[in-house]
Amino acid sequence: MTAPNTTAARKGGRWIEQWDPEDETFWKEKGEKIATRNLWFSILSEHIGFSIWSLWSVMVLFMGPEYGVDPAGKFFLVAMPTLVGGILRVPYTFAVARFGGRNWTIVSAVLLLVPAIAAAMVMKPGTSYTTFMVVAALTGVGGGNFASSMTNINSFYPLRKKGWALGLNAGGGNIGVPVIQLIGLLVIGTAGAAHPRVVLGVYIPLIVVAALLAALFMDNLAPVRNDGGAAREAARDAHTWIMSFLYIGTFGSFIGYSFAFGLVLQNQFDRTPLQAASLTFIGPLLGSLIRPIGGRLADTYGGARITLWNFAAMSAAAVVVVFASAEKSLGVFLVGFIALFVLSGLGNGSTYKMIPGIFQAKAVARGLTGEEAAAYGRRLSGAAMGLIGAVGALGGLGINLAFRESFLNAHTGTPAFVSFLVFYALCSVVTWAVYLRGARPAARPAAAEAQEPQSARQPAYADV
């Protein structure tokens, strides 16, 4: 999605006309400073976006019997934001190039006021379930923020630093989930479960602050343009859909578990709202904090390798959760479930690092070098990220619907956890088969390799 740097100037403030982060001189002299400034304010806006996106994981804890919503209805309620957020990630991705990263950050932040104010108006007993569903769906705009933010930051950084930068951006955003859950805990523990509007009273002014700071300190990159050809090419590339599948396993798990954790504790282990709220934030917090580490490890050892071992570990953690769920052991359950959060966060960082690396490897395999290869990688990876992020978010919908059916029919979460275990094992197999099996073939004579057409050479994905 990045066009050559010979673009006509765009009107308005804070447009950067020339941007080449792969040029080390440019990066050291001014590029890194500008990119870092934009990264921090992008994190702030995305952080609040995630908080609003996960708002109903907190609101359902305030909904006692007087609201007339059963457990299955609550799981469906927290599933709605993941559905809408996943769908919105596609247009949000292209909005960055259309309007500018700074400009769209301002707009997307202001849009968060709609679900926040609407929730403050309807959170009371007697409101119809349909109204709750509509307002919960509105919070999906917070999920769209992730796609635009990641696409924007991807354009600011060179390939060698994308893992850490994207991991930090996403991790800082992800941490909005446990933060709003902590605020919910404080409200329930002090004002009581009858005062959910206090949570909204905290976030409405924060949304305004985030929009103002984006306007004052962020920049638009003029060379970044929407490329319909890149979007179509990315959609036709099998790797886009393979990575979407893997991202369901990492980010889909993170957001799905984040939304459902409190409800699982209440229904599986008969925790009160206060008891559930006191535990709900721990997993999302640890998963958010470790996401940049996943990106850093991927930068060092290769995203495919880290992702493979991560899915293997998630499978092991799922075995622990299945056992604890069947035995109704809260202590063992918390160990296994929090491990799933940590590993999903780690895998979020490693899988997202793989995306630009995969398309860079494809560029090299096609015979491209230098800036030409880097431009191809940025163009395709930027287009692919929106699709991958959207599909991954829909994984959260699948998790909440699986919990809904599990508790509705079996009155326990065990069948849902068994299905998650099978899925993680499948993700391990796919990662190995596509990106590691044969990625480092046995040494071949240099003369034989030189005679092989470049178009026939297979990209080496082990280091993506």
C-alpha cells in the first residue's frame, strides 16, 4: 500500500511527503524519531479503542437477575462486538491511505464516543435485550481501530524493526482490555454493581483526550496510497488466508477469552460478579504485556519457529484447562487459562511479524532486490494485514459462540475447551507444514542453483 515517494503534495497539515525507512541514513537522522512519536500516540488511541471494544465483557458483570438476561444471552451479547469489529477491520485498513494515518486516528477515536454514550444511556434494568444487542454491536468500532493503527505503523517502520514496533503497538492496544476490566472491578468493589455508568464516566473524557493528542502530535504519510491491485493480489495469495487461519488461533483466542473469561468464571465456578471481576483482568493483562516480546523473539529467531512452538504450548495449556474444567478445579483452571492468555499474546506478536516477512521473502524469490523488494513487501503486507486482522478477530466470535453452545447444552465449558485444543493442534501442523517443512533444504551446488529460474525458487520462510 506504499507508493513511490514521488507523490503530489496533499493539502492540509502534518503530511510527510518523503518517507523511506529502509534507508538507514534517513532512519537515523529523522525517520526513527518521527516513527516513535507516531507509535506512542497510536498506542494510546488503540488502547482506548480496545477498552471500548471489550466494554461489554465488563457490562455483563453488572447485569444481575433484574436485567432478565440468561448466561447464553450474555455470551451472545459479548460476541456481537467481535463480529462487528472483525467486519470493520477491512474498511478501517484502507481508510489510513485514503484519509491519512493521523486524520483517521482522530476520526476513529471520536467514533468511540457513540457506543460509550449509548451504553451510558441504556445500562439499566428494563432495557430490552434487542437494545442491548444493538448498543453492544456499536462497540465494534473499537475493534476496527486495531486494523487502521497496525496498517499505519507498519508503513512507518523498516522491516528489521517491524516485529518489535507492531508488537508494541498491538500490545499497548490489547492492554486496554484488562485496564477497563480493572476499572470495572474498582467500580463494583466501591460503588457497587448497580452503578455501571461510572465506567463510562471514566472513558468518555479519555476518548476526547486521545483524539486531541492525535491531532496535535501524529503525522500522515503521503507516499502511502490505497492500491486496489495490491488488495486483490493479497486476497488471491494463499498465504493471506493461511495467516488468517493462524491469527484466529492467536488473536482470536486472546480477544475471545478476554470477552468470555468473567462469564466462564461465573457459570463454571459460581463466582460472584466481584469475585469474577477480581480475576478477569489477569489473563488479558499478561497476554497484552507479552505481545511485544513475541514480536522481538520473532525478529531474532524467526516468526514461524516461535509460532510453531507457541501453538504446541497452547495445546498443552488447553489439555490442562480441559482437565480442570471437567474436575471443576478453579486453581488448576486459572493456571491453564492464564497460560492460554500469555501464549496467545506471545503468538500475536510472532504471527504479525510473519506477515511482512512472508511477502518480503516472496519478493526475493521473484528476483527483486533492495528498495524494489522492500516496496513489494510493504505493498502486499499492508493490504494483507487488514484481511488477516479481520478474520482473526472473527475467531473471537467463534470462541464466544462455542462457549454459548457449550453452556447451553452441556452446562459446562468442557466441550468448548476440547474444540479449542483440537484447533491449536491443527494450527501447529499448518505452521510446520507451510513455513518450516523443507524451508531449509539440504545444501545444493551453487552452479545448479544459479541455473534454476528465479521464479521457480521457493522462498525461505523459516526466518519470516
